Amino acid sequence: MIKAQRGTKDIIGQDTLSWQKIQQNAKEIFQNANYSEIRTPIFEATELFKRGVGDSTDIVNKEMYTFCIGGADKNENSITLRPENTAGVVRAYIEHNISRQSPPQKFWYFGPMFRYERPQAGRQRQFHQIGIELFGAKEASADAEAILIAQEFLGSLGLNNLEVEINTLGCQKCRESYKKAIKEVLKPYIGELCEDCSVRFEKNPLRMLDCKNENCQKVFERDEIKKVVLGDFVCDECKAHFDEVLGYLDVLGVKYNRNKMLVRGLDYYNRTVFEIKSSALGSQSAVCGGGRYDGLVEMLGGTPTPAVGWAMGVERLFELIKKVEPKKLDYFVVSKFPKEALKLCQKLRRKGLSCDFDMQNRKFAKQLEKAAKIANYAIIIGEEELEKGFYTVKDLSCGTQEQRSEI
Ligand code: ATP
Ligand code: MG
């Protein structure tokens, strides 16, 4: 028997109702805040992710589903299933000259992402993300709105007590001095760090702090290293921006924790970065991750454009929310005359009422039994009803019956 691939899941039956609710709430909340939907392709040129996500990230180094169409040597045909959606949205933003419209331009998306990771609780190889991307506003109000929208969306799903962690990475300039300081203090410990971290030490030292390896985390917990990590490297401008963001969050009633260890896994972030977590999720506790990425549009060939966005893992949201109960149908047509039954269904469905009938034309009692299970009312079309032209409508919650000429 052929089974679903490792790290993929079928979404079936009642579970789909919760998925629909997540999508419906997202659509309403984002549209109310003037975000429009964007649907980009599931695969893109590999180069887009190498440049847009970053050569030193786990995603690009280990997790991409990459295919070479027309033979492995034809590198120009190398395509990759999207591991995240910011790079694709930015590509589309540039390609369609969206920057010419008046800023800010606000987008939201929903769709599958693909990462070749070790499957475990909260980690799949095909998973789904909901996200927003906001282009053209460098102001702190944009960072604040992005975080607020995430919180409002989570609130609409009954998730009111998730923890927002927030940090600032500063700009390119502050990051350089931060990187230098971190490299200096970590140099004596390189031997104790994992292999990935010794690569990161050279390529992107900040990313070391994001390492999931316990030994590495122990090293970072050492006093002399913590002192540097928790030190202040942001320039006055970046600090003022961050303070303003926090000021907005205070006014909006968004609670947060400053976490100076938070650096996020992707290369493109600057200034504000944040994560939203739930302790109910166990070891993969992050539901949402995002931040500002002012350099990405330019790096991918567009005009310099400030931007901020986030992505949420839908499977993790699904784990957290109260499951949606299925609703009963309005009507079930009970009849030994399937043509009449389907004709009535056609009429009722056109009116927007939900109904079904028994295709197998089983015994009357069996049909009534099924009706009681799945519908609020049974509409009975027996011989007498057909002859005299009326319907018998049975309220399945109390058993009372009445005759009606019309439904
Ligand atoms: P992690 O540190 O857990 O690997 P990440 O930094 O790789 O997270 P992002 O790229 O920021 O995650 O993705 C945003 C959100 O998407 C995560 O917070 C999580 O909810 C979800 N997510 C990421 N990877 C997976 C996966 N493999 N399976 C399910 N959900 C995922
Ligand atoms: Mg990851």
C-alpha cells in the first residue's frame, strides 16, 4: 500500500472545519485592516531563496526541496519548493512594480511550505503558513500594526494568552559591532560549539544564538558571554525606533517580553524581530515569527523599500484552538422517490439551505435514522404526499410533525 510521505499529513473530516475557521478569520481580520491577498507559486528559482533567505541559514543549507529540471548540470533550471513565502512575495512585489502604487502596500497569504526537516511533533515537511507582508513604511507604527494584527487574529481564535517575545537587531551598522563583540567573546569556546556554529561563527555569528544544540546554549549562558549578548549595541536611531514600537504596543495593550537572545533564523531581518509562543505546544513552541526586513527588496533587485512581516504555522495553531463541532444539515429528505427527493434538494440548496437525501433509496426507517443523526428536520415525501401535493416535515429534536405545502 502506498502511504503519505513522511512529514506530510492528510487533513480530513471534522479537522477541515477548524482549518476553514482559521482561514475565514484570517481573511476577515486582514481585509478589515486593508491587507489584500496574494497567491504566489509554490515553486520558485532556487536562486531566489539562496539570496532572499540567506546562504548561511538552516533552511537554505539543509532544508530545501530543490530540483534540477533537465539534468543536474543545468543549474539555471534549478527550482525549489518554497520553504517560506517572504522571498516569493518580494519577488512578485518587484516583478509587478507594486512599489509604484502609493505606499504602504499590505498583503496577506495562506499556503503550504516545504522544508526537509526531521518530522516530529509540530514539525512537518509540508506545513502551512499564514502571513502578512507590509511594504513601504519605515515607521514604528508599521511594526506595531504587524504585531497587533497577529495578536488580533490569535484572539479571534480564542488564543489570548500567548507570549510575545521581542527584540531589536539594529541596523547593518549596529550589527557589525555586535557581531564583532560576539565573535571576540566566543572565540575561546569554538571547540565546545557544534559544527554548524563553527560555520556560523565565520558566516553569520548572530545566528549562533538561535542554535538548538543544548551544549551551545549552555555556552551562551556563561556570564561573560551573556554580558555581551545582553549588552546594548543598537545605535541611537535604532534604539529610538525600538522604543517607539514598544510605546505603541503599550498603548495597544499588547503584552510582550524583551528577549535579547532572540535573533530569528533568517538572514534578512533588521531592527524589530519577534516571536509568539505557547507553552502548551511543548518543545516546538513558536506559533509566529516575524520582523522588519528593510534590505530585502533592494537585495532582490527592487528599489530600497522598508518592510515588515510575519508568518504563523497553521498546524501549530490547529493544535491550540478549540475544535470546531460539525453543524447539522437543515433538512434530510426521506423518500422512496429519489427523483422527487433530489429535485427538492436542488430547490432548497438554491435557496441556501443545506440538505441531503438517500441515494441508495434504502428502507424508510433506515432513512429516518440517518436523518435524525445528521439533520435538524426530515422532509418526508411518501405516496400520499406525492399524490396530494404536500410535504410532511418532522422536527427531529422533538419528533413533532406538520404538513406543509411549501418549504
Ligand atoms: P523553528 O525555530 O521552530 O525551526 P523557524 O524559525 O524555522 O522555526 P519560521 O521560518 O519563522 O520558523 O516560520 C514561522 C512559523 O512557521 C514557525 O513559528 C512555526 O509555527 C511554523 N513552522 C516552521 N517550520 C515548520 C515545520 N517544519 N512544521 C510546522 N510548522 C513550522
Ligand atoms: Mg526551522
